[in-house]
Amino acid sequence: MYEKLFALLIACTGCPIEKIEYKFDKNYMFCSDYGDVVREKISKHYWEYVEGDAFSHGYYTEDGKLFIGVYCE
């Protein structure tokens, strides 16, 4: 069973990936399920599309960092 979940954020192209550590909620069996909960809690999905940039939409934190994923240990 997992002990920790790490949310991965990035602020800009070339910036280091930031990891935010959370204690894994034992009410969830899978990392991806709890990852969805954390993602929804810390970020908001934006649908804006920038012409020529297929990856311009995504989940962003209030301070503008792109949520890129999670992993669990």
C-alpha cells in the first residue's frame, strides 16, 4: 500500500519539476484515483487553446503552474 503521493508541477519550459508531497489517503486503493482528487483540489482545468500549440490547455494551479502528473510510493 502507498504511503505518499507526489503531485508534479512545472512553472515554465526549462524550469525544474516541482514535487508536492501528500500523505496517501488510505480510503483510495489506486494512486491514480487519489491523484485525481489531489489534481481537482489544487488545480483548475482551462480549455483555452493557443493557435499552433496543441498542449496549451490543461490543469493549472492558482499561481500558474501546470499540473503534469502524480506518482506514489
